[in-house]
Amino acid sequence: MNTFRTHPLPIVLFAFVAAWMPATVLASAPEPTASAALEGKRATDKVRLRVWGFEVYDASLYTVTGFNAEQFADHRFGLELSYLRSFKGNDIAQRSIDEMRGVTELTSVQAEGWLKTMIGIFPDVQRGDRITGVHVPGSGARFYLNDRLLGDIADEAFSRSFFGIWLSPKTSQPRMRETLIGQSGGASRAP
């Protein structure tokens, strides 16, 4: 009589490897809501963006104690934009690429690919709509509309560049950055 026996080594090896792999590799699917993705984070007060006298959006940064703005890409955090007027999703995506170019060098291939991906994710927004972006270190960015998952971009370079729009020292809105990181407790300190 033949008896099939399983060898315990593959099971033990899998458990050992799984225990040592980074959490981002083993991460489950994105949280279905921004609330779930930001659990345990606290929000800054809203900071309003005005351009040429027009009110565009209110921004809030969601972080935990110990957030270091100079190393923002090492932290899981969220940035919520509450829109004060209507915009087309394509325009939001294009403006994002323009702003990203101001904080980091992008190749034309990156810019075209990221623009196409954002156009596929970012919806048209109306006054009162909220888009929340969540930076997941080692993974990329997740986006939510009014707390509902829109999609994710599994690209660390994209996520660093995108959130750099608000958090990089090279941002086009340095006052907004200082207010957001100052309220989060992540203000940079001179040595």
C-alpha cells in the first residue's frame, strides 16, 4: 500500500520566509475606505489653497506622533483635499504632473505613464467632494473619493513624487507645507 506523506520542510520554510518578509509585500488588498486606511492617524486643521484669489481646496494631513516631514516617504500618512469648486479629473491629473515636475525630475516616460494612470483613477469632482491619498511605504499610493476606494498606484517613486507636491521642501506652496507639517508635529528643526 502506497502512503502519500507530506514533508514538513516546505511548510516550515514558508512560515519562516513569511515571518521575515516586509509587511508591504504581504499586505492585503487596500482598505475599502479612507477611514479604515487612516485608522489611528490624526488630522491637522484644514489649510486652504487659494490661487489667483480663487479658493481651490482645503487640505488636511493625517499622521501619527513622530511623523518626520523630512523623511515623509518612510511614513504611512494620508492627505485629504476637500474641493471648494468643480474640476475635471483629467485637469487634476495634469496639474499633479506639472507640480510633480517642480519637486522632482521626471522622465517623459514616467510623466506620460503616471498621467495616464491618474486620468484612469481621478474622477471629476464637485464642490464638497474629498479625494484622500494614502502613502503606503514600500508599496505606493491609494486614492479614495468621499471615503470610497478609487484605486491604487503601486509605484514608490510615483508616491514620493505625488506627495512631494505638498511635503517636499521644493513645493510650489511652501506656506501650506509649513502649516501642514507644523500642525502634524513634523516640522523640521535646525540642527
